[in-house]
Amino acid sequence: MSQRPTVAVIGAGFSGLLTALHLAADPEGPTVRLVERARAFGRGTAYSTGNPDHLLNVRVANMSAYPDDPEHFTRWLAGHEGWSSHGGFVTRGVYGDYLQDLLRQALETTTPGRLLLEQDEAVDVQRAGEGWRVRLALGREIEASAVVLALGVLRPAAPAAAAPALLASARYIGDPWDPKARLEPDWEDVLLLGSGLTMIDAAVSLWRPGRRFWAISRRGLTPRQHAPTGEAAAEVAPTGSPRELLAAIREASGDGRWREAIDSLRPHVQSIWLGWSQAERRAFLRHLRPWWDVHRHRLAPSVARRIGLLMRGRELVVRAGEVTSMTLVRDTVEVAWRPRGGRTPRRLGVSAVVNCAGLLGDLEKAGEPLLKALLARGLIRPDPCRLGAEVDAGSRLMGASGRAEPGLYAVGPLTRGAFWEITSAPDIRSQAAGAAQAILSGVRRARAA
């Protein structure tokens, strides 16, 4: 065992867990040390919720953890009780159970000492000879031949429009997934910053009779819903510039089959993104991204019905515009916002503000100590579109010098700049398997040398 190299996987959510499982599955593979600062390994933020209204956004048939075994999750469901399906969608908590079961099985079947769980926070990574040294918050260090960053979704940055007194108060919730975050029962009007999937989750979680949510985003777009049943895909040629691709989608959607048109592109999204120039990527992000997001990342029908009822009852009001200031005045947050296309500001008084802006991409705004340390050392750099960290085609992180750092990898949302569609399970599972195979190949080469 002492002759095995060590691989440190930082983050035990979906992306980190799968990478670790693929590494541990190889009998000749390395010792894997899975580092997680939260108490629960395997769930991550997305699948830690116990709310029965928080459903997966993808049907169970496409949620296997293994790309080469598409029925793995459905077989697992068949062997377990206590879950129910909502039109082919199960709760995220059930999926978290599935992931933790995979971890338990790996711990039971892997050679003792090969898969180690480290409950601590990684705060620094630096070169140590030909390998790496990972420093943990409690002072311990891990020597590793390779390191994988699987940090998941980064907490959104504080909005520039918010006054410091508000940010320091309990009336501002910067992370809607923080288990300590809560709204007082008598807080009635609540501002949700953003109108995407995070806003939907927050509204479902925080709703109570008598409470009204105001959701404001630049375009005021909300996620569309999945069709009640899966349907055959329409054909859209996965080529061309963003403008040409939009035209092809519109042509294929002429009979109302926009879902099928979008879904037909799913296997090709990463190759489309890789084929675009930086100018084309920026044009897509500036003009088309909000429309793509609400059509591509859809709601389970039952969740969409719930949100529809809230909107019809004006318990959820969605507006397009820009929040220009948020100030705490005694027990009220005074909000100034400007409707999209308008010049006259409007005022809104709420009891609290919840930041539902979604994924943070700009590394230089991230509050993670580990990312700050890596940036300071020049071991990572932001990607040109400021969606995350720059990586090469093999998921190796690019340093400030512009060269890939040997043995330093990233998987999951941190790599959106290179792959774009890398935030949902079907996309991440393939990347995790690929990164693990690249690391295993490196281990074999080192042994053969």
C-alpha cells in the first residue's frame, strides 16, 4: 500500500465523489483521499435538501452515475423503498441517498486504506517536488501526486447594490442553501435576486401563507417546464455560429417542438462550444444565454405547476429590471430598482433579501480561501469568459504561465469556461470518468518508468 501514489480529491459532492469512485475502482489505482468540509460526504449542496418539493431537473432515466451503465440509477430505485416519482422525476434527497449508497459500497469493497474520507477544508495547494501538498484548515497536510478540484457551485458574490449594513444583517441571505439561513415567520415581503432555478428553489423552500416573493432579474425570464412525458427529439444540425444555431433551433421548433429541438443538441453542446471563437462565446453569453438557460434547464411538471399557482396568486411576482440600491432602514429593506427599458426608478419595501443569482464564475470575486491561494500562487487563472478556471481538454488546470499544471485537475462547474454544459449530472459524470482515466494513465506511466 505504501508504494501506491496518493490522489487528493477536494470536494465530495457529485463531481468529486464520482471522480474518487472511478479512481478507487481500479485495483491497481492510487490511494484516494476525499476531502470534504461538510459533514455529509457524497451529497454536496444540490442533493442535501430534504424538501420533498425539490425535485431533480432531469428524469430518472438519465441520472445514472455511470455513463457506460445508463440504467444504474433506475435499478437502484427498483431495489429501494420510500421514494415516489413525480412524472419521472424524484426528489434530490433520494438522489443524495443513491450517491451515499455508492460511497458506502465503495468503502466496503475497496481494499482497506485505499479510499479515505477527510472531513476538513482544503485551504491551500502548492508544489512539493514532482507532486503536490494540500494544506487543511486544521493544520494537517496531504502529500499527493495529483489533486482534483471538485468545488461544486461557488457561492454568489454579494450584490454591489447592497449597503454594507444590509449585508451584515440577518435580513440578507447570501446563500439560499446555507442550512443556517432562515426567514422569520413575520417577514412577509421578500426580494429574490434572480429568476432562475435557484430562485425557484428558494421560493418553494421559503414559502408560507401570507408571504409574497418579488423576483427581479435583468430579463425577468423563468425556467420553462419539461413536457409531461419524454418525446422523440427533433433534428438540429449542431454547427454554425450562435446566430446560425439560433435560426436552426427556431426552424426546428416551428411546430411547437422546441423542447425536442433543444434536447437534440444536448450530446453536442460541448463540441459546439469548443468550436466557437472567444468572440462567438462572448456574443452567446451576452445575448442568448438567458434564453438558452430557461429553455435548456427546465422544471419538473409538478414544480412548474406549483410555481404557476404562486404566480397566479401573486405570491410570486417576477419583474425584469435592475436593482440599483438596497438599504436597511430599521426593520425594512428599502429597494430601488429600474424596470427593463425604463428610466424611472421604482421603490419596494421588503423584510429580507435572498441572493438567488446562481453560479459565480469570476474567480477573483470568489470567497473560497483555496481559490484565493491558488490564484496568488499562479497555479490557476480565470478563463477568458470569466465563467470559472481555465482548463485544457483533459481538465488540467492552466496556470498563470498559460501552461497546464501537471497533476492538477478540476471537474464540475469550475470548468464551465472550457465545456459550458458542465453543471448537471449527465455532463459531469462523463467528465469525472475522463479525468479519472487521465490520472490512472499517469499512475501507470509513472510505475512503468
